[in-house]
Amino acid sequence: MKCTGVPVKLLQKVEKAKVSDKTLVVFTSDHGPHIEVCTSGGWAGGLKGGKANSWEGGFRVPAFAYWPGVIRPNQVSHALMTSMDIYPIFVKLAGGTMQTNLTFDGLDTSQELLGRSDGDPNRPIFYFCMDKIFAIRYKGYKFHFSTQQLVNDTDNEKNCPGGWPLRTWFKGNTQCNDPGIVKHDPPLIFFMLNDPYENHPITKEQDKNLAPIYDTAIKLAKDKEDDVNKNKQKQVITFLNYDVTPCCSGNESNCICGWPEPLPKHWNITQMSKDMGNKTHELKYSEIDANWKDQDH
């Protein structure tokens, strides 16, 4: 498996070069399970949702940090961090400085990563879908302004013939303007410290601690969304470089790591990428039926 094989090989290289004591390794995921590809996409451990939506199953992921002699083994941290913190962390630990002409969403949470601090449990965490804020977590509460449809067993049976999703099902689960998205005004609110599974919504009337931060949380979300949209042209965007992607380097055409072969004929990944509005980042599958866009299964 690529997930275990590649990290092991990298660690072996680091050990062979005798630089383990100078190397911080972070192993995590950029999103939750890939639920829009049906049962092949993984499991969120009971959390709602997965990749491409703003429920906790889409954003809350495991993370491991390894640095012999610096990070004490077998520690568990409950510090609130995001993968966007990784860049500031590495810059800090390498003795560098962040660019001053750019705005960064991540924070230097190196002390939390090293197990030396519990961090700030009240930092706002923004749940974006492209340029739209779907939710914000603030002071233990999570405010949903929009939510995507959840996948259940019935959905899988109907929309995933043979274990692979219909084209319309995949697109409907990954776009931020899909008709299936539910808007919440007032927002749908959960207290994450007691209800990480987002099963029991609460209101200001039910929770006296919610009222004082309610307006602040909504303003933080609005200001952040406005700032992102105002500065779109200044954002630094990079795309996959297949020369350094372990399963995609060389002349291989199959760049889906570890997925079953052959892929169903109704899947044309290049066309799917275009349909999803990502014309720059197109996966390459020349061997898949080019007529996929005209088929459902």
C-alpha cells in the first residue's frame, strides 16, 4: 500500500542518512474519508460527513508528529491545530521568517506540535467550501451556515452501482453550489466539546454561554469570507507536480494510488476534473472511455 510503503521508505532514508535527530516528520491527511466514492473512500470514526463537506468527518483528521529526541513518545495532544499551520511551523523551526507581503491562514503552533503547550482552544477555525464559509468553530462552539447532504446506506445502494458512484452523484457531493446544500439562518450550532458527532443542535436560549459569543462568531466568519474574496488574486495557489508524486512520477498514466483496476467505463477523470471547474489540475486517464460524460453507469 502506498500509504504505508512510501512513509516507511522515507523514514528509512532519513535514518540511513543519520539525520533523524534533525528531522521533524508530520503524517496527516488533508481531508476526511472520500465518501463521495461510496464505500471505497474510508471511515470517519463515527463523525458525520467526509471529504468535500463541512461536517467534522470532512475536517477532523488524525495527525502524527515524529522527531526522536525532541518529541516525547506516546503523547496525545488535544491542541486545536490545522494543516495550514504546518508551513509556519516548519519556517519557525528552521529559523526562517514568514513573508510579510502575504497573509497566511496558518499559525505557528510549533509548541503544540512538540507537546510543550495545549495551545489556544478558542482560536477560530474556518470551514471553507472554495471561497464560501460553510461553518466556523469558535470557543468550543461550531456554527454551520450551510451543510451538505450526508451519505447513508440507501444512497450507496442507489448511487453506487458496483461500488462506484454515478457521475451525477459524485458532482453533487463535491460542489459548493449544489441544490442539495441546506442554508441555515440562524446557523445550526453544536457544542463540540460535548458533541463532536454533531448530533444535538443547540440555541442561544438553551445555552447561556452561547449568547455572549454568538454575534462575534458570525462577524468573524463574515469578515474572513470577505477578506478571502477581496484578496483572491493575491493568493498563492500551487498544483500537483507529478514529477514528485510517488505514484504518478515517470510515464505512468494511472495516478490513483491504490484504487482498484480497471476503473469503471463511466469514469473519465479528465472530463470529471473539467466538470468540477478545475481545468488546471487534470488527472490523466487516456485509457478510460471518453464517452463517460454521456453515461450514468
